[in-house]
Amino acid sequence: MVAATGHADTSVGHGELIKAVDRALTTHGRALLTGPAGAGKTEVVRAVAAAAEKRRETVLCLAPEAADQWIPEASAAALLASVPCGALEQLSGPQRTAIALLRREADAPRAGRDHIALRLAVVEVLRTLAARQPVLLVLDNAQWLDAESTDLLRFALRLTPPRVRVLVAECVQGGVPVGEPLCGPGVLAIRVPPLGADEVAELLLQHGLPARLAGRIHQASGGNPRLALALGHSLAEAAEARDSSAHHADTLPVSGQAREVARRLLAAAPAPARRTLLLAALATRPTISLLRRAGRPDAETELAEAERAALVRVGEDGTVEFTAGALPTALAADAGWPERAAGHAALAAAVDDPVQAVRHRALAVDTPDQWLATEITEAAAACRRRGQRALAAELGLLAAERTPSWLAGEELARLVTAAEDAGWAGRADLARRATRAVLARDASPADRVRARLAVIDAAGQALGALDETFAHAMDEAAGDPSLQAAVQLRIAWKHNLSDGDPVRSRDAAARAGALAALGGDQVAEAMALTVRARMGRILGDPGAEAILAEALALPAPEVPLGMRNAPQYLAVRHALFDDGLDDARRQLMVLLPAVQRTGSAEDVFEVLRSLTEVELRSGRCEAASAHARRALDLTIDAGLSPGPAWYVAAMAEAMGGSFARAEGYARRGIQASQEEHDQVFLSRSLHALGLVELATGEAAKAVATLRRVAELEAAQQVVDPSILRWHGELAEALIAADAPDEAARLLASVRTVAVGLGRTGVVAALDRARGLCLSAQGDADAAVHLLETTAQRFDALQLPLERGRTLLALARVERRRRRRAPARAALRAAAEVFDRAGATPWTELAGEPAPGEIAGAQLPAAATLTDAETRLALLVSQGASNQEAAAKLFLSVKTVEARLTRIYQKLDVRSRAQLVTALRTR
């Protein structure tokens, strides 16, 4: 747990590490645990000690504090004070006297003590304890052992029997390591690894902090648990102070406890190395050669020391990267203004990028300068042309700060432009800062609206908390049709994302289009038509394609409101929905460099998201995973809303990676979308989770999850089933959960809509589920025929993963009717499809035995159990009570009892014992 000044609960993510330490102690008798401050060493040590105590071992724990290192023999005295008195009774007189003196007078002068007797006494105590039962000696915070205690323990541990095992945990902070001298040469050293992003998310959730911050906090903390929690609490406190929720793009405040943790980490490097690190912190792209040119001739040596302390990583090309993003922030914050100014001045003369040279020159002074402000403005324009909108926003704010007061008009223009650049980049912190400055000045309504719209654009998916901003923007835009159109467009996006109301979104877009036409803004008019077309598709409006064609016919210059809102991009999405994958991929490859030039992180993310989905449906899982990784990295780097990225990662993992990782990403996507009131991606992440649960045999869970998707889609009035294809999965889950009649009703209703709209791919997916439904209802011949023809249709549609899943369903049906050869043939065909596609988890699934197969045996020939009945039969045969089975399968006890009665009837058994025998007979 963590308090304002306490320790973090850093046990999250260290389960395998704890096992590794235990194995090392069992095999070698000695283990050395290392890692930076806050990495979780103490939690690992405590877990290992608790396990030893459960085994009834004697555990001696010593955990000195920083002040103890200056008190001779203080740690030795503390260790002996914890020894049971019975272990001291067999000591000789001089040994007992030496220990008594040490325990009573640890801080008294050492002159006159019998140090040889004391050493031998410690050895004898450990031998006595080990003779009774195994001993585990735990030395935590070994870096704070005083020299005399270190010397004493080194002597004693050389003479202890094998039944005395030793675990030393050490954080080297510029001093001499003591772990290896204590444990002996060749000791197995185990370093505590940093937490991954998944584990940081779990840690935040355990402490009541928003999961959507996990990506940024992981980046800023480098996976250090204590620093991650400190940053999370600092951000939550900062949000509370301004009476709003923490935003995914907020600057992480390295203050209070977070700064103390960062300082402690930085203390592991010597002072000269920290001065070099400060220069690296001030530079945008630090390298060894740059730091040498900036006045640090020993940069290579000093950075090597920092790398040993796990503060930086130095690449083969000399690039320098901090292991935790909070470290450069803490370095800069702790340095005084003169030191920072001198550093920026040195870097200004050393960098080879003119933009960076201007930036450093500006940061080296704090007085207004007309000509410098002009230079910074020109540098910001250069960044804008490069697509570096976040840097352009930072420079724009800097230019405004350096603008003299008599140039108020130029200052205001620079602030408004900086706000818009921040909006493009998704930097909510910079957009809010620039907008506050604009609103504090005598700005025109138009400038005020532009600034407010930048805040809305930077908010990503979190539009639900901006009602006041929307209200002010509408009021200030009155009388200007173009500005009103811009505001109405954002209102349309909010109605869709946050409110889940496509009808209101469509109506707001219609108002925006009329206003844009009145103001002569054809780009905004095209955007409004695009939103109408998107909402029309959702609502199942056959006229949606005509509206999109109208939008595409309008002029398409560089889109000021984002490529993701342009008709060209919606055309790509419609091609994806209609399974026109080659066309969609071709258009996306044209759009990708275009959006990279614009500098909009959200635009780039949208294209990468669509590329991931296109490649998955095309059966190119490796390419899809690469796009998903880029999308996730971009989300973290740019501070975008993480819900969409986690959904994309979940789908890529579900098809081409790992079901376990897919489930983790999906759950985080659900959490983040709930926190941001994002109804659209909440549905998507739930669909990803339901797919994983269905694939891994958790039918009852899949039904519950996918029913939530159905409820959300109904609330959002989604009619077109091609946008999010959850219907077939829910039907399959219902069939597996022994509810084929409900599945049949769902399939019939959705199929009517899909056929009416001409969604052939959706119809095929529904027919796969219908084949399983026919099998469950006893019409196996019709089921096999339908599944075989559906597999052929998916082949013609060039949807290999869907074909593979259909072959899996066919194998299941053939198995149920005891046709083993056709079942094996279908499985082999499915495995080949998945293997070619790189769909690793599905390839493994195609090689697994059926749920009814136990240790190579089949259910009796007379048995015709459904998958749901098979799962219950297996649970009961393994000793589960009706209540336990109900809890495991998410069913009521009455349902379990009724299903168990049917199983008994089908297998012709009358008791649990007979059921076990029947299942094992053949």
C-alpha cells in the first residue's frame, strides 16, 4: 500500500520473480536481489520470507535504515536482538558476554570488546538454529549495513552450514556493493525487472487510480512501482486541485513524493554524472557527441556510470534515453535557473538543428525579445511543416512569452496558433495552457472560439466533461456561421462518442453543414456530410452512401479538422465494413504519409487502427500486430486516449498473439473507455473480451460480456451489423451455453437486416453460428452442409481467419456425431489456414482436443452432450458440488441441477460415481 510518505505495494507483477528467488535459494543456498530504489525488492523479500515461515523454517530478518550505516555494529546488534534466547544458552561465557555487551551497548565505544568472541558467537548461534530446523537469513537494504556489521557477517556466513540460506537485497547508490562479499563469489544475482504497462495498469487499479493513465505513467516511471504510484497520486491530486478529472494527456507532475523517489533514483549516480545527465535532460535528442560538444568531455564515462545505475540507456549510435521519463523532469526541476540557463546556452551552440538551436537560445533567457520571438515563431512554422505539431505548440507558447508587451496583437496570435497546434497534436495540457492565456487577454470572439475548439480537439475520446467549453464556444460563435459550423461539428462528434446517440449526432452534423454552406466553408461542409454519412451507416440508412458521395465531390484541400473526419477516410472505413480489403489497404497506404505530414497524432492513429483491422481480416496477423504496436506506442508518446489503442492491441493479440495478452488489453480498454465515457470503444473492447472468452471455452462469461455489447449497441441505435460483428459470437456463446433456441432467434433477426443491407460477410458469419445451432438442435447433416458451404464463401470473400474459424466449427460438429476422420480433416485444414495467417493462438486451438476428450478417450458413443453439458460433466466428475459448478460456469444452481439431470439421462447413469466411470470408460 502507499501513503503520503509510506512504501508502495510493489508485489504486482513479481510472482515469477518470487519463484525464481526461491529456486535460487533452494539450489544454491545464496541469492542476491538487486534493483533501483522502489523496484519492489522489499516486497519480494517479504514474500520469500513468508513462504519460508510457512515451511516452519527459522527466518531472521535484518533491514537497516540509512542512518544505521554510520553506527558501528548497529545492524549486527539488531540481528542478534531478534535471535531466540534459547539459541544463546549453549554459548561459552566470553561469547555470551560479547553478545550481551553488543545488544545492550551497540552505540557505546567499541574499545575493550572481544571481537573474536563476538564473531564466533554469531557463527555458533547460526549453527545452533540450523541444527534444529532450516534457517533463512534475510538482509534487506544491505547497502545501509555499517562497515563493522558487514565485516562480521561476511566472516560468519563463510562458516555457516548449508541449512543456513541467505537472501541479500541491495540497492547500490554510489557506494561499494556488499551483496557479493556477503554471499560469496559467484552468487546468483537476480535483478528486479521493471513492471510492464499491463502491470502498471493493474497497480493503478488496485490503488483506485485511473487505468487510462497507465501508458503515460509506465513511460514516466520506467516501470518502477514506487515511482509509478507516486506519479499517479500526484496527478490525481493535481486534478483534484483544479476540480476536474485527471486527463490522459496531462503533464505528469514530478512533485512531492514523486520528486523524492526520482531524487533517490538519481542519487545512484555520482555528482559529475548527474551534471552530464542534466544536459541530457535539457536536450531534445541527446547523444554522447552532443554532450561532449556542450562541454562534457567525459560524457561517455559518466553516462556509463549512469547506465550501471539503470538511469539511462546508451545506444550503439551514442543516443541517450532515460529509463524513466520523470527523471529528466526531476533533474531540470531541481537545477537552479542559472544552471539550466547555462545548459541551454551550451546546447544552443552545440546542436546542429536550427529549430533546436532557437529553442535552446530562447530557454537560456527569460526576458522579452522581439527578434527572438520572431525567430521562435519561424521555428514553430518549420515544425508545423515537418508535422511536429507538439513541438510547434511548445515553441508557440515560448514565442508568446518572449513577445514584448507592446506587441500584444502578435502575442495573442501566437497563443491562438499554439493552442491549435496543441489541439492537432492531442496535447491537452498545452492546449489548456494556451487557451487560459488567450481568455485572460482582450481577445476577439473568433480567437476565443478557436482556442476553445483546440481544447475540445485535444481531449480525444474524453469529450463528456467539456459541456461548459461547448456552451462558451457556442455563445462566442454567435453571428459567425463558419465558427458555428465548427462548434456544431464537435457537438456531433460528442453525441456519437460520449452520448452514444447517432441520431442527435446526425442532426447536429446537418446543422453544421447548413451553417458551413452559409459561411462558404466547403471543407467544413464536407466534414458535416461525412458525419451524416457515418451516422447513416450506423443507423442502417441506405442513403448513407449517397451522402458520402456528395461529401467526396466537394473540394478536398488539406483538411483543417483532421483526416479522420474527412470523407476520404470514411470511404476507407466503408470499404473495410464491406470486406473490400484490397481497396481499403491501397487507400490507407496513400493516407498514411499524408497524415504523418499533418502532425495530427489522432489522424496517424486512426490510419494505423484501420490498417490493423484490414490486415487482420485479410489474414496477415504479423503485419497487423506491427501496426497495432505502432498505434499503441504513438498513443503513449502523444498522450492520446488509450481506450482505442488498447482495443486495437486486444484484437491483434486475439488473432495473432496470445489470448491471455488479448484479455489484458481488452480489460484495460474497457476500464479506460468507462472512465472517459466513450461508448463507442467500450462496445469494441467488450467485443474483443467476449471473443477471447468464447475462444477459450468460457461460454458463460462470453454470453455475459457479449450481452453487454448488445445492450450498448441497442442503446446507441446501431442497426448495421457490419460495423461491429458481435452477433455471430454471441450466438455461438449462447449455443455453447446450451441456449440454442435463443441463439436461433438472434440469428434470424440479424440475418434479415444483413441480407436487406447486402452485408455478405456478415451473413456468412451468421451462417457459421447457424450451423452450430442446427447441430445443437439435432440436425447434424444440415449443419455440416451449411458449414462446408460457409467455409467456401469465406474463401471466395478472401477472409481466411473467418474460414479457419468455420472449419473449427465444422470439426466440432463432426466430432459430436462421432465422425472422427472428417473432424480430423477439418481440424488439419483449419490449422493450415491459421498457420499461414500467423494466427498463433488459433493454430494452437486447432491442435487441442475437444472438450469431451479426457486423456485421449472419447465420451461414450451413446452420449450426445452439448459443449455446455460436457463442461458441467467434467466439473462434477472432478468433485465440484452443484454450488461450485454454478459459480464456475456463471449459472444458477437450479440450471445446474436441470442440466445435470439431462446429462444423467443421456449417459444412462444415476450417480456422480457412475458419471465418473462413464466418462472414463472409453
